[in-house]
Amino acid sequence: MTRVPMNQLRLSTPFQSGLRRVLGWIGAMLFVAAWYLAAQALMDLLFEVKPRPEAFRADLIAHLVIGALLYGMSSSLARFALATTALFTALTLGNALKMSTLGGPLMPDDFVAAKNMFLLLDGWQLAGAALMVAVPTILLWWTIAWRRAWSWVNLGVITLAVALLVAFPETASLKLDKQFGNSVWNQRGNFESRGLPLQLLQESVRSRARREPAPTAGEVEAALARLGAAAPSDLIKVASPAGPPRNLHMIVLESFWDPMLLTASELSADPLDPAFRALWAASGHAHALAPVFGGYTANTEFEILCGFPVERDNVFFEGGLRNEAPCLPRHLASAGYRSFASHPNAASFWNRVNAYRRIGFDTYWSDGDFDLDDMNRSFLSDASLYRQVLDRLAPQLQGPTPVFNYVLTYFGHLPYPLNAQRPNVISAAEGHATVEAYANTMYYKSRELMDFLSELRQRDPDGLIVLFGDHLPALGNQFGGFRESGLLASSRAEFTDAMFRTLVATPLILIDGRRGVLETGDLPFYQLPGLLLRLLGDTRHSMMALTAPEPGAPAIRPLPGLHFIDDGDTVTTCRDPAQQPAACAESTSWLAALRVIGRDIFSGAQHALRRLEPTPGFRAAAFESTSDEPTPRL
């Protein structure tokens, strides 16, 4: 037997160890590349979501860099493969689901708002979402070799990189934009030209960089002058509303829209109740123009309750509404109204407990306050919600104290489930299952609405009633049924000007007591509070008067990165500042001034309010309040 000299054995051990490390790195990087190619092909096949060819190299390199950092901390190649697969798959799948449903990629704010999604899901969907978060987290912790010095070096590199981005976000944002480009209004296009890791990095840095300081008193004064409110007394003048007080009822209808426009789906019958059709025809087929598509109802809520537009792709209730503000509930309270908000969802969803308190609601009834006796999966039926609200408000409607009755429905939410008491009555063409489910939901939703409206008008014939859809429904991948019927394109980059209006226009009906239905024309949601105050005979000026509609004026609807002007005949979209039509100059300036006032009132020092004689019961903030701690039930 030949013996290997000890000096040769000692020499071979470091060589073999080094070879194993090299082979490990090669294996790890090949694994990431193989996963990337397979994942992109699968997401394209299932969801029609993938980066453009010119983004392929940068996106692959970004994945490899992340993989290298993770492998440098991993205790073994096997553990690295499991953890990387879980992390990359969760992010890629989540991005594809959002892109296909809402038309935009994952954004930094989605991670902040993720807790709300868990309140929305149940059953296998809730379990799947929980696993998408829990599995990568556990595997990442498991794969890191915590006792190895090199792991801490990698963690230090990551920490240093994050610290530099946080310290110099403006510089980083400018360099990234120069390298990879940016379109505020076309986030899908941003993803397609960057890939997901660079998309999240670039938008996270931008989110940090755009944290603007609160407006100064001088900036607020200049903005008020631009809005035609140079005199401070134009904002709030305390007086009693003219005439006897009337109740105000605001009914916000989840995903309520007209399915008959989906001609390619060949619906077997009109889902909407004929009585609703008649009311809507009397309104001149008026539309409300929402700030969102397919979700983020809270942004619609903020506009209809506070009278200021939402222009960014995040939830204003979550981070933008930091101060107490004289929105519609608080303004009406100063005239003796009691306000009730009803929504049979989890109370904390979209930070509603804090948001409703800050805008002045007296009472907030959520899921725990209702008898959940008629459920369509997780969603209480509108019929049950309306009945329970009327039962509770019946004594109030006939009493001496006027009421602001705010009802936000929940039935009608994706995936449009029905219970056994609501069988399908509408059929659609083969391959249009989502549209069919939505049409049947609208069949019952519209009829339950009209039954409630008939009883409400009998009980309160002089009440002012406004009802509308909060946003359009999500109907499948890449605008699904809308695209198939020629209403929308597969991407915002391909939208015509008119399509941007289609994207956000929902039915609107305004009933002025015994006068009946009014014709309002197209009305951006943020203009609704000022109009309602006029119809109530409330001649007191308020911040909501700044955006109240003027006869003959076109509707201006801001959306993330753009706005459009709707004059009733044509739609003009204002996108690229360097190539805007001449008609955009005036509206761009007006929106900029409104943006300053909004930041001042809702998250700043409230210069626009503090110098004025305050609304009774309201004291303008002397500092910015940022607490989001849970509060007791209102």
C-alpha cells in the first residue's frame, strides 16, 4: 500500500477547500440564472408579465448581485438554493399578480400596506399569502451562517449601502433615473425597462427623496392667491347654514360599474336593475372620476370626505393624513350634525380608525358591530348592511339632530363570490368567467341598492342622497375584459386620452330630496364635498370650497404622474411636462397650488387654517401629528 506523504496531504487540503468554494460560487450563480430564466418564462406564460429584452441583462445582473450577497452569508449551497427560491419567487409572483390585476408593479408602499391584504383574504388565499411572507423569512434566517465572520461582512455591506441611500436619496435617485429612465405615470413601463429589483430600489430611493418639508406660511399664502382665495376668510367663515338642516346620505358602492359596456363578453342580460338605469338616465348618465383603478378605495374615501385630490400611488389614509382636519364630517358637526360611518370590514383596514377620527366622524361601525348573517364568502351582503344601518339610524332620521350617514359597502369585491341564496342568473361568452362572476354580483348589488334606496327615500324624503362606485372592477390580466371589449389597452403606455377617463369613470347619482335626481356631469371625486355643502344650503366657506365645481368648468382629474381635462366632449391628457398641450398649463399650475395647501392642512403646520377663526370644535394643529397608535372605537 502506497502512503501519501503528509506534506502532500497538507497541500491538498487548502486546494480542495478552495476548489469547493469556487465550485460553490459557480453553482450558486448558475442556480440563480436558471431560476431567473424559468421564472420569467413562467410569469410571461401565466400573467403576460416580463421585462423587455433590453432590460434582460441589467435585471439578471441585479438578481445575481442579490444572490451573491445571500450566498456569501449562507451556510450551504442547498440552504441558499431553498432560501433564494422562496424569496425571489414570492417577490416575482406578488409583482405578477399586482401587475395583472391592477396594471402596475410592486411599489415600496405595498410592503407597508401588506397588513391590510391579510385582512382582505380568507381560506386558501390567506394561507397562500401568509406562506409567501413566512417561508422566505424563515428560510433566510435558517440559511445565514450567523457564526461566520464573512456573513457579518456582507450584512455590513448591505447596511452601509442602505445608509448611504437613506442619507443621499436625491443624488441616488437622479443617478438611477439617468441610467434607467423613469415615467411617473407609466410604472408598468418602468418595470419592463428595469426589472423588479431595480424597480423596487429606484422607487424606494425616490420615495425617500420626495419627502417634502411642510410648506411655509409664505408658500401657503402664494398658493391661496393662485387658487383665488387670497383673503384668509375665504377658507372658513363660521355661520349657520341657510334653511332647515337636511340629512346627508353618502353610499359608496364597492366596484360598482356598468357591465353592459363589456360587449365582447356577450352577457345574456343586463345585470343592472331597470330602476337604477332609470335613475342614472335622469342624471344624464353622470360619472364620478376616481383617483384609482381596481382597488385602494381609501383614496376615493379621502377625496369624497375632504375635498382634495390624491395624486400618488399610495394610500393617503396610511401616511398622508397626519393632522386632524375640518373635512366633511367635522365641518357638518359644527352645524349640529352627527356623523356615522358604516363599513363591515375590519376596523383597522387602511388605517380607518385613525383616519375617521382625524376627519371628524362621531361613530364608526365596522365588522364587529354588525350581525354577519348574510355572507358572500368574506363579504357581508349589501342587503344586510343596509337593513342594519337603517335599523340603527331610524330614530335619528326623524329626530331634531341632522345626520351624515356614510355607508361604504363591501360586497362586490374581487373575486365576486355569491352565496347559495344568490344563484347565477347572467351568463357570458366562453372564456369570460371573471366578467360573468362580476355581472352576477352587479345583478344582486344593484337590486339590493334600489330596495334600500326606495325605503330610505320613504323614511327621509328631504334627505340629500349621493351614490357612486368607488372605482372600476378588476377583471383579469392586463385589464382583462376591458381590453377584450376595446375599452382599455393592455398597458397605460398604449392608452388613448379617452381611455384614461374610462379607467376611472363610475356611475354617479345625486338625489336632491323631493327635487329628485340632478345632472352633475362628470365630477372628480374631490369636488363632491363642496357641491354637497352647496346643496345643503351650507354657505359657510371651508377648505372644501377651494375645489367645489363651477358651472361650465372642465373636470380636472389628477392621476399618478399625469392629469386629464374632461370638458364633456373631449379629453386632454397632460403627461410629459416637456410636451404638454397648451391647455395643460393652467390646470398644472392650479393643481400645484392645491398640492401645497393639501400638504399644509393634512400633514403640515396648517397655516391655511391657524390664522382663521376656527370652526367650532376644531383647533388647527400647531405641529405635525404622526402617531398611528390604535384608538378606541369612535
